[in-house]
Amino acid sequence: MIIYEALSQPWLGSQAWQAKILKGVLAILMVFGFWSSTPAIAAPDLTQLSENALVRQAQTAQRQGELAQVEAAWNELLRRHPDNAALWSNRGNSRAGQGKLAAAIADYDQAIALAPQAPDPYLNRGAAYEAEGEWLAAIADYNQVLALEPQDAAAYNNRGNALLGLQDWAAAIDDFERAIALKPDFALARCNLALVLFQQGETAESLTQLRRLTRKYPVFADSRAALTAVLWSQGQTGEAESNWVAVLGLDPRYRNLEWVSQVRRWPPRLVKALGQFLALEAS
């Protein structure tokens, strides 16, 4: 999972850099849940670090999953440069990764106020609204992204997710298909499409898509778990059980139906199929 990218030298105060706000963080966080940090490691006195050193500190802490330290680095940079939109957006990402959604939204608000033509803070704020179940607010932000960048595949995928929250299955399918047309290797959008196709009763096509994804991305737990449920619903018990063994090795959270329905937010027909499979496994 990539939340931060390397910052080039001219980032401070540069309007060009302020427009280069990082995107896509919450599309992943929404699927796999919020990050949890490893045990805290003592951080240096950030006030004594240069700006480039602070950026490196943020990158290192991010790779280690120490998002509180990442946030601390952005805090210090914001103390020095409170009018830099990219810094506000970056701190919002670190806060979102810790589940501090209200604080993250406030940071995205500030980034938007400073750089209203930058699409990425709208994208990330929309995903934070999604995490709070604010579907219409999320869709409004994704619409704004698409008004600024009509070819943004992440915005179509995320809007499709928000439409799933409203159970507008047909509109969600349209958005996932648009995301895939723009970015054919967008595995998450392809998986989302397969899930909602199953919801709509297009089981054969859903199964075809999930098998393709699982062959291409064998460690993609979401597609394997969905494939398990769809296979079981079609009476293909042996293949379902084989895929389930792999799922448990990749991400055991799929045993938890509440997580699947409330955090991952699978459509209800697929959640029901997985629940029936789990009941059979337990017996």
C-alpha cells in the first residue's frame, strides 16, 4: 500500500507541487481497513531536522507502519509552512490511516481551501466520507474530481463504491466499467464489478471475472474470498474450499461477516453466500 511518494526539491511553496496532492490512499484503506501501527519507536526531535530530512522521516515511518510518527513529521512541516496544500493533504492521509476520519476531513478541507483546483484532496475526502457512511457527500466529492479530471479511474471506482452504499447497483456497474476502460489493469475495480454483477444475478459473468482475477493476482484475498462464495453458491464445493484455504492464509478477516459487510462492504447477496459457506464449514 502506497500512501506517500518521494517529494522533489521544489515542493515547498510551489503551486505546481501544491497541485500534486497524493491520491488513492483511501480507496485502498476502505477495502482493507485502517492501518494499525507497530509498537512505537522513539522519534528524533523533529524541530531540529531539515525539511528534506522531515520528508525522509515521514517516508521511513510510513514504510514501518508508524503512522503516528508520519503525522508528527507533517505536523512539523505544517508549523513551518501552513499555506502548503500538499502538506495538509498528506497529514490527512496519515490521520485517515489511523482511523482519525474527522481530523482527516478537516485537513482535506484546508487543502481544498488552499488549492481548490487540485483533484486529489476531493478524492481522499470523498473516501473518508465513505468510511463514515456519508454516501452523498462522498459522491459529491468524486463528482468534483471528475469535473477537474474526467479521466480519473480512481474517482470512478470510488464513486461506484459510494453508489453501492446507496444500493444503486446499475450506476455502480457503470462506474466500475468506466474505471476499467480507463485503466484495464485496475484489479480493485474489476473485483468490485464482479461483486456487483453477482448481486445483480449475473453469476456466470461474475464467476468468469473472479477466476481471471485470481489467476492473474493469486494473492489478492478479496477476489479469492468472493470466488469462494460464488463457487459455493453454484454447488462447486471442492473448488470453493480450495480457494478458502488460500484466503485464510492471506487475510483471515474474511471469516468475520460483519467486517465483510460493514468495512469491506460487499453487496448483500454475496455476504449471504459467504455466510452460508462459513456455516457449512463450521458444521
